[in-house]
Amino acid sequence: MVQPVEYLQQLYLTAMAEGDPCARFVTLMTVDADGYPVSRMVTVRQFTADEIAISVNMLSPKIRQLTANDKWELAGFWPQSMTQFRLRGSYSLHCGAAEHSLWRNKPHASQIMDLYAERVRQQSTEVASRAIMQQEVAQLTSQLEQLPQLPVAEHIGLLWLQPQMIELWQQSDADRMHDRRLWCLQNGAWSESTLVP
């Protein structure tokens, strides 16, 4: 039987190779303290045959929600191949030297914003106006440019998602019988079901 995470990884690599504009972007959903789903777009940083990594601020609301109840879902759509998917499962958080080394490969503007969230205003907190935020970012950038190298944003790490449920939908224009499958991991083995689209 096909290994579903590895299969999804191959579809991801194909989407990347074909230049699908949505290839690296997925929707991460968590559940807040009131039981409401909270969703946001995130960027895939690594996609292995076993798990998916996204870069996160360890002090962000999504991480507080995740560690409070362990519930998450990841959803994505690759329009070039008309493929969509949903994932659930377990996770692990890593924030150390390896993650900080990867952080150095992020675009400069992303690094600045990570440092802004760490040093000036935490991610998702309120600011009086965009103009004030722009001014604060400019001030921080000016201060950081005096240093020989940007310091590492200490609270940036990787959230590794290990799927234990995968639902995959692939369009079939010819007959509208889209290929929709569900895989569930139980006791170390994947079961596969075909679903009516």
C-alpha cells in the first residue's frame, strides 16, 4: 500500500516543480479557549516523507492554543493539479541551534519582523496604527544595522506536524468522479478508504 505522507510529499514536490503558486502555503487551524476554530495561512518550510514543518513564533497564539488542547488541522490546495488535502495528527516543537540556523535562511524582511515580534510587540498584539508599526520597525531596523550580524530571533522555531489522518481529493474532470481517499494511522499501520466525492 502507498505510504500516504510520502505520497503527499511527492505531490507537494510536483506542485513546487510546476510552479504552483499555492504549493508552499497551507492553512493551519487550531482551537481557542472558547472552542472556536482559528485558522491562518502558514508557509511550509520542510516536507519529509513523515512530517511537515512550519516556522513559528513559540509565543504566538497558535502555539498557546496548540499546547493547551493538542488539536490542529492542516489544509491545502494546489490549483495546478486540482488537489486538496486535510491532515490531523500529533506534533512536536523544536527551538534550538538547528532551527536558529535555518532561520538565517529566511528573507531579511522576515527576520526583521521576527525580531520586531520578539523585541517590540508580540505577534498578534494590538498596535494603534500601521504607521506606528512601520515607524517602530524602521527604528528597530536602524538599530540592528549597527550590528555586524542580525541576532537570532530566539523564540522562532519549527512546528513539526506528524499526520495520523490524511484526506486527499484529486479532481477528475472527465467523469466528475473525483478521487477522494482517507488514510488513518492506527497502531503504526495506515488504513485506506475511498470516499464518495
